[in-house]
Amino acid sequence: MSTTVLDVQARNRARIKVPHKKAIAIFVAPFATLFTLFYLIPIGYAVWQSMLVIEREGTYGEPREVFGGLSQYAQVMDSGPFWESVGRVLLFGVVQVPVMLGLALLFALLLDSPLVKGRRFFRLAFFAPYAVPGVIAAIMWGFLYSPNLSPFKPLTQEVGFLSADLVLWSMANVVTWVYVGYNMLIIYSSLLAIPTEIYEAARLDGASQARIAWAIKIPLVMPAIILTAIFSIIGTLQLLAEPQVFRTFTSAVSSTFTPNLLVYTTSSVPNVSLAAAYSVVLALATFILSFTFLKVTQRKAFQ
Amino acid sequence: MRITTRAVSVALLAPLALAACSSSDPGDGGEGGTTDAGACEPSDGAVELEFTSWIPGIEGVVDVWNEENPDIQVSVQTGPNGNGGTYQNFFNQLEAGNAPDLGQIEYDALPNFRVQDGLENIGVCEDVAAAQDQFVDWTWAQASLGEEGALYGVPQDTGPMAMFYRSDLFEENGIEVPTTWDEFATAAEQVRETGGYITNFSQADINQFAGFVWQANGSWFANDGEAWTVDLDSPESMEVAAYWDDLIERDLVSTYPGWTTEWDNAYNSGEVWSWNSAVWGANSIATGAPDTAGSWSVAPSPQWGEGEQSAGNWGGSTIAVLKGSEHLYEASQFALWLNTSEEALTMLNEEANLYPATTAGLELPVLSEGVEFYGDQAIYDVFAEASTQVSADFVWGPTMTQVYNDVSDGFAGAISGSGTLPEALTAAESSTVAALEAQAIPVAE
């Protein structure tokens, strides 16, 4: 008896599915079209472009693009400036991302704690820098750091914020300033989603606010922290606006300072095939790094 | 788990979007590829031309043309200077097949555009070929890229170099205006004692440095038709580099990046006293350092040997017809008018201090007048003399954007304390050879 019912249900389900396929296709079509046009095709084009090399005869012969296999990739692997720039942003990320997320978490916990007054004001105040476009923020900080144009001249003339030794960390400060509030908001909204009964239970068990934060809030918002970490890792590898703007303030930022700046410089030569190869390698590196981070943290966070 | 997939797809999406943006292949010719003499014919009816330039006040000059030529209307678009972004735009537009008909291109960038097959040969137009006599010899040599009967841009202006200096400060402090580079180094020490800097060495202005090498009779490239010779580390080039390296090492020159607010401020505040620059630099000082009006003078560049008379050249442009333009005849007519007619040349000089590339242009009445910003000195007399002292043998390479980037990065390193200027040139020599080979451009051993 029961098997017959199941059979009928299964058959019904199978029959119902057929008309739905069309509807699904209609709903998916707009996304699929845009996804193909602006995502898959450009990626395919970039990968194809990265495999072309130029041939010509004579000093001013007409250039012809021919398939060159992976020869551009061999150049990428050999490129000193590329790996230096990757090393530079990794160093940047290892220091800046934990500092920024630590601050974001701290601010989120403070906003969420019952001890703080003026919660709405602080929420807005912390978030405001994110509303400043990245380029404008970099220009503003460039002026603040400048030894001659800064309003804090006595300080900036003593400390070379824009010198070769410090400029990377001056940029880290700009990035932190812009993104702390954004990350804070993601973590904070995840804190708001925690059911209040849990806190009540904790308080009945005699837990202090600090204990609640450490043992309940942080573990429960771990997924949000991991999400912000991944965004930050990607953002770090793609650093472009800050170094580009800082080039107008100091000699210490070379045209190959970050991987993206190197891609931009290479494409302006113009050597677009090599620039495409750099981009593909950078994209793969970003993917591997983000995915590894996710795999490592996932085991702890989602258990 | 939803976070996982979302984050991963973001991880994928973000960098590749950039990869897509940056991938446009250099012009491979296409249908509009070759030009033959027949292509330089007037079109039927009215023609509209697009023109991209970064010359201040160019709109006014174009308006004059448009009023006089209802059938050839030019719409002008202005952008950042060439290496500041306009060249990149041109390369992208050429790739996309929607480049403007006419573009401002400096002499040093012509080989780069030629090697990417981005220029029409306007030498096929009779009126253009007939105009050769009107131009200063070396400008025609640079714009024809050494090809007989060819021309890849109508020479517009030149940038003979001289020394702008704060005559008031030199006088007040009893420092003599240097006439040789040795004297310049001595004066640099004296200026430093007063707290200022004699000049600024801008690591990004590699074409200024090339001007110094040009003045020292050095050359960076040669093209014999079969292959290129790359000579960034020629003895003259290395000597000039060693000279500036010494001044930087001893903190006798400032090292602000050029064309920035910091740089303007250094001149405006009187911290930096002189600038070895081209004739068009007269405009840059006037706009960048308005508070110092009336305190500047112009003297011939310091010489490498006593009694020598040699000048470098920095910049100067041509008006080129970009590949794919369907109106070669009309475009070349406009380019000729813009760069040979007295009314256009006068306006270009008044608006932007452009210094004409025609021999007749050098005698424009406006060029013999005193200039208020320079204490009413007739500064163009100095540049007129310098322009006759510019060597015609300096050749630009086919990948100057890359050369400038690489030398500039090396110089920036030297300024921040790692390496020296000569070492930067040696490194750029090998990276330039590699860049040429990457574009399949033959390089002589």
C-alpha cells in the first residue's frame, strides 16, 4: 500500500517537473544571458588573449597575432616584478586583514553590548568612511601624509609616511580606515540575528558580558567573520586605487607596486597578451588563496 | 553553507572582471589596414572629424577653423597628456576600431604607434608632401621615422630646452647663474646652504632626462631598417646619469614627483629655484607657481663643456591621422592649417606657449614680445637659439611607454635609496630588449 502511494507521488512529481522546466528557463534566462555576456565570454577572451603572441617582419612590419601556447605564462613565471608585487600584497594582507577585522569585531561587539550609549550615532560614524569613494579617500590621506602639504607638518616632516619603508603601511591605514565600518556592519548584523534567549540563559548561568562576547557571540558570528576575511583577501590582492593615487605623492610607489598596477602598466605598453596572462594567474592565485582559507576555517567554524 | 558558494563565486568573479577589462589586443590591421595614394581624396559633401588633444585652449583654435570651413567640421575632445592616459585611450580605441580621426601624438610616441600599426601615412597626400620645406628639418625627420616619402604626423611644436630660474633669488644670495653643468653643481651647493634646492629631479620625467642625454649628443635607439639598436646605457647616457646621481646622493636637488601638487608647491613656495625644461614649460610654471610671477628668467641650458653650444629637446607633438580614418584628405588639411597658418600658430602660442615647428612660425610677431610672467624678458629669443642647437640624430624607440616605466621605476628606486641612476639604465637596457623581442621587433646584437 505504502509503496504504491510513494510510486504515485514519484510519478506525479516527475510529471509536474516537465511544465516547470520552461518557467525555470524563463526565470534563469536574464541571469544566464548577462552571466555569459559579461562574465564567461570576457574570461574566455582573456584566456585566449593570453595565449597569443605577436609576429612581424622588419622593424615596422605589420603585427600579426598568432597562437603561442603558454609562452606568456612562462614569462609570468619568470617575471621578478610580478612575484615581488604578489609578495608585497601578501605581506600587506597578513598584517592588515587581521588588524582591520579585529577592529571591526571589537566595534561590532561594543555596539552590541548594552553598556554603550549613542549606539546609532556610533554605527553611522564608523560606517561613514565607507561612503567615501576609495580614490577620494586615498587623495585625502595622501595630503594628510604629505611632508609639505599636510596640516600636521611637524609630524609628517619627522615621520616619512610616504617613504619607501612606510608607504605600504600608510596604504594599509587608508584601506583599514575605509573598510573597518563596512566589515563591522556585516558582523554587527550577524550579532543582531542571535536569539536573545541564549543571552538570557548565559546570564542565568552567571556569565559576564565579556564571557558572553567571548564564548557565545564570537563563535556564533564566525561565519560572518570568515566572509569578511575572504572579501578582504580578495580586496588585498586587487589593490589598485591607493597605490595609483599615491604615485602622485611619492616616488616610492613603482609602476609595478601591486599585481593589478603591473597589469595596468603592462597593458599600457601595450602588451595586452602578457597583461592578460598576468590577470589570469592573479585570478587563479586569488581563487586558490580564498578557497584554501575557506577550507581551513570551515572545519572549525561550521562544525 | 550558502556563504561558501557565494564567497567563492565572488572570489572568482572579481579578479577576472579585471582580466577582461585589460584584454584588448593591439590593432591587427583589419579591413581598413593599408592606405594607398588613392585614399587621399576629398570626400563628397560635408565631413565631420574627431580630434583628441590635451593642448590647453585648443577648443578656441578649432572654433576658428570650423567657422572658416563649414564643410569640414572638427569636434575636439580634450584628455590628459599622452602618457597620462590619452595614449592608452588611443591604443584601446584603435583596437576597438573607433579611434578619432586626428590625435595629438608626441615625437617620442610616434614609433610606438607606428609599430602597433596605428597611424595613417599622410605623406601620400600631395599638400602634405609639398609642405616639407616649411618645417624645421629635424622635426620632419622625427615625424617621417626615417622613411622616404612618408609622414606619420604633421609636426606641431618643439620643445627646445633652456633653464628657467628664479633670477631674484640668485641675485639676492649672490649666486652666479651657471653656464656649465660643473658650475651648476657648485651653485647647487650654494643654494642648498640657503635652505633651498637648485632644481627638482623628477623620476617620472624620463623624457626630460632623455633631453639631457640628447644635449650630451647621446642617443638611445637606432633603426637601420633591419633591426633596432638599443643603447640606453651608452657612455653619454651613463655620464648624465652619474652626474644627477651625485646631486641626488648629496641632497642637492629635491625629488618630488613631477606634475603633482607637491611639485607645484615646491616651486610656488620658492623652495626650488630652477628648472631645465622645454619652451612649453613657461606655461607650466606660470600655472603651477602663480605666486612667483615676475621673478623668473630664462637662460641657455648649462653646457657639458665650456664654450659648447648644444641644446636638448623635451616633448613637442605632431598631429597624426589615426588608423581607420575615412577622411585622410580632410584630416590632413586641418592638421596642416593648425600647424602652419599664422593665425592658428599665434593662438596656440598665446593659449599654451606652443613653440611652432615651422621655420616661418619661429618668426611670429608674438614670439618676439616680452612675457610678463618672466619680468617682460623676451624669453623666446633664448629658445629660438636653442632650437638651432638641437641635434637631428636622436631616435626614439618603438616601446617608449615601457622604457619610461622601467627607467622611472629604476630612478624611483635610486631616489628612495636602492640602487643608482646608472644601474637603473643598465637594468632598463635589458628589459627594453626583452620588451622589443616580446613584440617580435628585431633587435641587433
